[in-house]
Amino acid sequence: MVAADQGAYGWLGRAAKPVALAWLFVAALALAMQLSRPYSVDFVSYWAAGNLVLDGSAGAAYELDVHRAVEEQVVEVRGGMPFPYPPPFLILAAPFASLPYVPALIAWVLATFAVYAFALRQVAPRAGWIGGAFPPVMTNAIVGQTGFLMFGLLAGGLALLPKRPLLAGAVLGLLVLKPQLGLVLPFVLLAGREWRAIAGAAAGSLGLLLLGAAAFGLGSYAAWLGQAPLYAEIARAGLTGWHEMASVYAALRLAGLADSAALALHLLVAAAAIVAACAVWGRTRATGARAGRLPAPPAL
């Protein structure tokens, strides 16, 4: 059985290599195009927010018009998307904003991919080229999203969980940088009776939130939370395009269902997924089985 598994893994790795190299080529080409003619990708939102931090106006990152004006200093931006991340993310964005937009984008992609690759090696050491063959890897590299970083936190925490649960929880708690990605974690940690990890997660998330408050004041949290109605309206109206939202709700809205029906079915599927994940976490401590039942950070 083990030999067969290793053989299958080797076959997948060989098949994945040309795919991973193709994604690498496309991503490198896209980043090279940025050098000659910069265009808007998701990273410009982080870069603009970081610039406002460096200018001493961190709270303005949550003012749509001000934030967009900084974005449009370097690229043309279509639509009006707010900066969606909590104040601690501004600490992460600021160093990259010290660079011009395109070098900052390239530095961000390389740095976060390094986090992704390191974490993947910890949780799946034999993945090899398979880890680079997923289409979201190319997408993240092109648009400069947070998927590499968020996967790194999730996979890194899971890899640490068997032997260093307190530290694992602290790493998982850092997912508060994009809190919607950690919604299932409290349920599965409770189901798995991972009490030390729960304590670590509480300490990690609370510590990061307090760091954000110390750096930018409680007013920054009020400004961030004050955008919630706008986010709800963007989701409800599909202003980003239903095809760009990876969720049951978006798929149902794209299919023509009304808001209330799509939301109800989405919540039903989410509840079923949580129950299924908790059932696995409650009966096994195998990292692979547990990780396979968690939602992956969107790359996305």
C-alpha cells in the first residue's frame, strides 16, 4: 500500500511539473508586463493602504475616496472597492508601500510565495511540483492576492499542531488578518479537543488585534467595521461579478436565485460542511485527514 502510494505520488509529481512551469511562465510574463505598463491588480489596494500609513493617515485607508485616489496615482482603477482588511494588515502593507508600485508587487508575490512554499513543505513534504500546479498559484502571483500568505498561516498551524499545539494555535490565530477564512477553526478545534491550540489561537488573534489598536488607535477599527454595510451591499448586488465570488451563495445568485433563497442554501451547505469537518477532527489526529476537511484560503 505504501509503495503504491509513493508510486502514485511520483506519477502526479512528474505530471505536475510541466503544469507548474507553465503557471510560472504565465505569472512571470504578467509581472514583466507590469514593468512596461502598470495595471490594476488586487495588490494595489494593499499598496495604497500602506502608503496612507506611511503618510501618517492610516485611518484614511478605510475612506473609499481617499484610498482610491492613492491607487489612481499609479494605475487606472475600475469600480470602487474599499480596503477590506483589519488594521493589523496595515502593519504588513506598510513596508511594501515604501517601494514603487511594481517593485512592491513583485516583492509581495515573491515574499508571500516563499511563505506558501515553506508551509507546504511542512504539511506535505513530498508535494514537490504538485504544490505549484494548482491554478490558484498562478492567479495569486498575477494579481498579488493574499492566498499565499493565508495558506501559509493555515498550513503552518496545522503542521505544528501535533507536537506544538500552543504555537500552532498562535499561528492559526493570525488568520484574523482575513477573519472569514478562520470561521470553521473554532468548531474543529473544539471537536478535536485541542485545548492548548484554542488558547494559543485566542492569544495570537487577540495579540494581533491589540497590536493594531496600539499602532493605529481604536478609531481604525470603527472605520473598518463601519464599512460592513458597504461589503454587504457589494455581495448582495454582485458588484464584483458573481463569477468572481467563490461561494455557494454567488453560484446560486449567478444561476438566478433570489438573495434570501441563495443565502439560506449557502448557510445550509456551510452548516453541513462544519458538521462534516468536526466529525473528522473528533475521530482522528492525522494532519492530512484534518487538513483535507478545511476550506482552503481563496487564491481566489
